[in-house]
Amino acid sequence: LSGRLGDIFDRLRKRGALSEADVGAALREVRVALLEADVALPVVKDFIDKARERAVGHEVLRSVTPGQQVIKIVHDCLIEMLGGTPGEMPDINAPTPINLIAVPPVPVLMVGLQGSGKTTTTGKLALRLKDRDNRKVLMASLDTRRPAAQEQLKILGEQIGVTTLPIVPGQEPLAIARRALERGRLEGFDVVLLDTAGRLAIDEELMAEVVAIRDATKPTETLLVADAMTGQDAVNVARTFHERVGVTGIVLTRVDGDSRGGAALSMRAVTGQPIKLIGTGEKMDALELFHPDRIANRILGMGDVVSLVERASQTIEKEDAEKLAAKIQKGEFDLEDLASQLRQMRKMGGLQGLMGMLPGVGKIKDQMKTAGLDDKMIKRQEAIISSMTPVERRNPKIIHAKRKIRIAAGSGSTVQDVNKLLKQHQQMADMMKRMKKLGKAGMMRGMPK
Ligand code: GDP
Ligand code: MG
């Protein structure tokens, strides 16, 4: 796959905005990647349309190809669709993302097909809630279909030190659920995890049973437990459970296997509900928070391209900042430079970031602050400068009264604001000139207070 992609990138080597042709070529490859990752076909189609809309016309960074740029855009899109924010990692110390805001005992319902990992996940979740979130958890198996299903949960409970509801032979699922809640109330449990029965495929009887249990227990969470290996069927399973029962979250199991995780995208797209946790093994501690970024990489299988584009964008920001720093040190500093400095400041998280690149500028920083050049002024000042003509920006001296009125009107500010900006620029330019004269060594001692 990466070979084919490479060819396309080579053919597309040019700069500027992404054309429809650039985007189309790269998205054909993305489509193949998504299908190979087992994302369901209708979800692939929707996703490609969204990505196309976002990519066409998008600027291409220097030193990457249009195709690579498209992949990065697709990757960000994918993270967002999976419920994440590009560039942000979830906090591993955050509480387990399960809604427990209700009068205890809070019922949590586990649903899904047979063999999807419901019982295992019930145990894993109980352990996590007990150890990490300090909750007193009761587990109950409502699976009266499969022989020994209730025993299985009981054994897990003994393993992890979590109470399970005693088994009463012959009792129906609904009666077990009611007994579990009653017991939870009487014995002061915080959470009651209800592990339901599954079927090999979706059927009416299963749905009716789950709906009845839901109505009787009114859970705060109904978690759809689904195997990450579920391919084209994922849409069907997710849609049916969501339409019939109302899913509040998804737990994807067997993410430790070979699957590329396409089911995550399919299920999220169909239900609109978050993927809350992932199962990564058979052991009881193999339950993790969902990282949209990791699954996005896995689904797309082009993580190397993504990090290439990320590196390129960092390099460019750094280059621009260094160029400006060099200019400042040469004592050349016009309004064009001020504007690009303001832009940089915004990108780099304010004043501190940029000035940090200049040697010995602590005092200038203070001066800029006293001069009122703080971060909330940045936007207005950018607006004023962008209302000037290029000639004005290069030669601020020619900006007399009439020009000031025009600039103020153009930027929605006042002549006083324009004057203030010009004065600040003059002060900064003077400072830069002094810096040049003093040289690096003298600068530290010689700066005016
Ligand atoms: P249920 O029928 O939905 O209750 O499914 P089970 O919880 O009984 O799980 C079925 C099988 O899948 C068991 O052998 C589990 O050990 C296994 N399993 C469950 N979750 C995971 C997982 O995250 N990774 C792996 N590798 N196996 C899992
Ligand atoms: Mg089970």
C-alpha cells in the first residue's frame, strides 16, 4: 500500500492549495486503506465525502507533497470523528468515563452479541471502578441461556475481589435484575453491573429481553460491548442495538488482536455515541481508555506520513520565527515584521514563546508589556496593520493624518489606536537598533530599564 501511495505522492509534487485532482487521487488510496481496516462501506463513503470537503483548497505545507497533506487532513478528520481532538492525548489519570451520576446503586447495563466479551468486560470494568474510582461494585449475570454463564461471572468476581449476586437457579433475567438492585440498595453498593445474555446474531427475542431489563432498571449507561474484529456487520449490530435499546457508550474488545479497528469508526458513526473503553487482552486488567489518535493511526495505517507532515509544520513555524529573530537582530524591523511577529505570537502561545528565541531579551519582554503589547491586544493590532498598504508597512513614516483615518476605519479601530501601534512599533524598532549596536554581550547589561 505505501508503495502505491508513494507513487501518487511523487506525481503530485507541487505546492499551493490542494486541487480537486490532488485530493481525489489521495482519497482513492485512503478509501482502500479504510476498507482494508474493515470500516463498513457506507461509513467509508460518508467519511470520504467529509474529508474531501475539508481538504480541497487547503494549503499545502512546504516540504510535503499534496498527497501527504491530504493524509494528514484525513487523519485529523478521523480523530475528530472518533471523538478526539487532533494533537491531544487523553489523560490516563482521568476517572473511568462511565456516568455514575445518579442515586446509588447506579445500574450499568452491558449488552452485545454472544462472545463479544460482555462477561469479561463486566469483570474488567468492576475491577477498574473498584481500584481506580473507589466504588463499591456489585456484579450480576442475567445470562440464563448459556449454561454456566452465571458461574463464569462468579469465578471472575472471586478472582478480582468483587461481589457477585448469589445465583438462584431457575430465576428469569428480569427477576435477577430486580434482585440485584434491591441487594445493591440494602448493602450500600455504589454501582450494579448487569451482564446480559447475547445471541450469535441479532434477533427479536434478544432485543425484547434487553429492552425489558432496561425499562425495569433504568441504567445510567447502556454499554454496547463489541468485538473489534466485527467487519461490515458492525453497522448493523450498532444500529440495531442503538435503535432498539439506546446505547450510551461502546466498549471495543479484542483490540489486542490483528484487527485494524475499523469497527470503532463504523460504530461511532452509526450511533454517534462515544467509544469509552477498549479491551486489550483476556486478563482482568486489560481494559484501557480509548485513544482516538492511536486507533486513527491503526485504521489509516499511514502513521509515518502523518508524523512527517506534523514535523514539517513544526519546522516551518520554527524557520519563520528564526528568520524574524535574525531580522530583529540586524536592526531591521518594519510593520510587516511586526505583523508577522504578531501572527507567530498567536501561533506559539503568545509573547513568551517568540521572545524566548532571542538571546537576552528578558527586559524587552517587560518593556513590551508596559507598552501594552499583551496577548489580548494582538488581534486588534493585526487588524490595524492589515488595513495598511504594503508601502505604508515598509515606511511607517509616511502614515500621516489622512492615512491614519483610513486605516482606523478599515480596521474598526480609532486614530488613537493607530497612533498607539505606530508609537509602539517605533519604540520596538529603536530598541532593536540599540540591540544591534550593543551586541550580544553588551545587550544584557546595557538595556534601558
Ligand atoms: P460474552 O459472551 O459476550 O460474555 O463474552 P465473554 O466475556 O465470555 O468472552 C468471550 C471470549 O473472549 C473469552 O474467551 C474472553 O477471554 C475473550 N475476550 C474478551 N475480551 C477480550 C479482549 O479484549 N481481548 C482478548 N484477546 N480476548 C478477549
Ligand atoms: Mg457472557
